[in-house]
Amino acid sequence: MSRPSFATRLNDAIVQTGTVLCVGIDPHRDIMPPVFGGAGQNLASGQALAHLRDFSKTVLAAAIGRVPAIKPQAALFEAYGPGGMEILADLGRTARQAGLLVIMDAKRGDIGSTARAYAAGWLGAEAAFASDALTINPYLGMDSLEPFFTRAAETASGVFVLVRTSNKGSADIQQQLISGKNTPDMPLYAHIARCLSPYIEAATDPVSGLSDIGIVAGATGPEEAKKLRALLPTAPFLIPGYGTQGASAKEACAGLIRHRMGHRTGGLVNASRAITHNSAVQDAKTAKQAEQAMIAAIELARGELGGILSA
């Protein structure tokens, strides 16, 4: 029996957990809670790696059964060196075994054989860094994305292509107007969406009505998210920027859709620091107290997002 598509697994996970919330796992060195070693640790030390493993386990324990997915930020594990990458690999495997979707935020992108190697390393159950989906960068062109699309199709995985990100600097490039032959001026993010459209349509699963190819659409650009939804009706959106980066629940949900079965779907709204590094976590004296503080933050975010989606 073939494995369900990423799109179907994503939709099912949203329905089962009753939320579109995704918990980001971002082990920031400069704001690591004291119970996990505190700020300014020597990331090359064995002690820092032990703290990183405990932090990752604690976030995972808080997330299991409460959200459909986690999103580890690969760069922040990579900063710890080989040991950090080993912890990231273990985290992905453990989370998937626990029923969570794993969105690896590694923003990979290259051409030819290099792209194929990245795809093999990050996508699928047998990958070194096993995941259900991977973030990828489109700025080398569509041919640089095709190896990732192929690997995703082979492994029933998904990808999220950077289109309109949540950072202020997105205005420097992504929102600039470009001119095309026989087309009106449009923002670069819209041009990328148009280029992706046939790929997304071809990868759309008839069961869920969603595609295995999605996009990153930041919560800080709700009007752009609405335009992107019109251009890409079946693309799942990975939505950063909610919480600490300043976007509201309403803004974060702007690009989501109402599924034909009645519930809201069409993407994941990510929250990281507001859950894993909030003041209650910073004040925790034990890992268990930190876990309880993270659970409380997850429930708060679930409530905020749920209030918007049920309106």
C-alpha cells in the first residue's frame, strides 16, 4: 500500500489536532533559557550539546498531540557542529515516529547534481535528516527546484518554496516590481508564484485538494498572502512571522482556505520564540516546568488562531 501524499498527511494532521499551529524549534544561543544552559554557551562543548538535546526533547514533548507539525531551524543546530546535526537528525526521526509532521527549515537550493544531493539528504523517511517537507530557495531558477520536486514525488514528501518571506528585507527584492514580455508590471513574489503554478497544479492531490508543493508566505504580508492564494489556490502555505515577529493571528490566517469538508486548512502558521523562549520558560527551574510553560503557550496560540478560523 502506497504512503499517503504529503498534502493528505498535512490535511489529516490539521483535522486531527484541530489547529494549523506549527511549533518552530529554534535553539537560539543568545536567548537560551537558563534551565537549558542559558545564553552565551560554548556551542562546541559537550555540555552545550547536552542542553540542546534536553531543549529539543522538551519542545517535542510539549508539541506531541497538540499540533500537526514542528519546524526545526537547521542553521541553529548546525551552529553546534556535527553533534548539533546529529541531534537534529534524531529529532526528526523521533518526531515523525510520534506522529508529528517534520518541516525541515533548511532553505536549500542549488543546481543539477548538487540540488539532487540536497534533496536526497533532506527529503523522505530514509534521508539522513528525515522530514516530511523541506524549505527551498527559488532564486537560481525553476530548474534548480525540479530535483526537489522529483525527490518529493518519489518519497511522498513536500516542499515549501520561499516566495514572500516575513522579514522586513523582503521589500528589497521580493516586493520589487518587474516587467515581463506581454505582461503588466508585477511584484517579483507574484512572478515566482506564476512560475510555480503549473508545478503546484500538477502535484495537487485529489483526495485533500492540496498540493505537495507549497510556498512560504509570511504573516507580516496579509494582503500579499491573499493575492498569492488567488494565484495558487491549492498550495499549502508555510506562514512565519506570527507572534514574536509581530503579526497577529488574523494576519497569519489571511492566506488560509476553508476546506470543502468545512474546516480551515491550506497551511501551517509557525510560532517559535513565543512558545519556546517566552518569559515563563525563561523563569522555569526544571525542564518539566519549561515543558508546562511551552504547553501553556501552545494552548494560547491554538486559541488565538482557532478564534480567527472559526469566525
